[in-house]
Amino acid sequence: MINKYFKIKKSKIGINIYKPTFNSDNRGQIWTAYKSEFFPKLNFKHDKFTFAKKNTLRGLHGDNITWKLLTCVSGEIFAVVVNNDKKSKQFYIHESFYLNDKNKSLILIPPKMLLGWCCISKDSVVSYKMSYKGSYVDHDRQFTVKWNDPKIKIKWPIKKPILSKRDKG
């Protein structure tokens, strides 16, 4: 689907990929990253920004109620989305996306999906826009799957990730 703000594609596991339309002039660029009418069933309630250094790897995390609209505002990340719905024929099928400050792409991640990403530039700033019913599902109530789980077989573009205690498993 194409509109004046985005080209929208759907990935093989159902992730919507939004590629914004840019307007450029001698001052720089402007683009739209969010318009509520493109997400009529979602009520985005919570925005988070994450700063990461090169080789930082976050994930794999998810929950059963949160929609996430993810983009990389500065730098570049390699993002991976894994279907974690045990009732789905695509359970543990994953897809990867390069998100950066050049392509300005956004991905819409539905509930029951795991998200992981690593910073592949000097540093990065990642924006999460979140929609959920009820209260926010913080990290202590999310599900976590180890970033290098052999059943998922993700080919990460980094060799020695910087991990949190939670992500070390």
C-alpha cells in the first residue's frame, strides 16, 4: 500500500514495514513517522527511547498484549522479530530488518512476538511507541528467550555482544 506519507509492506510473518516519504530542500529533510489514522485500532500510550553503544544486543523479549512501533532515530540497528505464538504455524520463525537514520523505516510488531536488536553503528538511538490494553507490561512480566537460542538460529551480525544480566540468561 502507498499513501503520501508511507510505502507499507507486510513481511512473511506479518510485520508491517513503513518506509516514509521524504521531502527535502536546502534546509534538510522532513518526514512523517506516525499518524494515528494509520493505526485506528491501536491506542499508543507509551514512548521509550533507548541509547545503545556498538555491539549492544537487547532481547529477545515480548509479551501477549503490547504492539510496538519501532524505528532507529540515530545510527543503525539489526532488528529481529520472532513469532512466539505456540498456536501459530510460524512459531519460532524469524525475520530481520536493518533500521537506521538513513532509511528511517519503522516496523509494527504485534503481541506474541519476540523482539531483539543489536547496535551495528558506533551508537544508536531507538524509539519504541507502544500500545496495549490495561497496564504496561514491564520487563519483570515479559517473556525472554535467549538471544542465541539454537532452535531459532538467528545469524547476528556481531560476534561478541554486550548483554544485560537478563539477556545472558
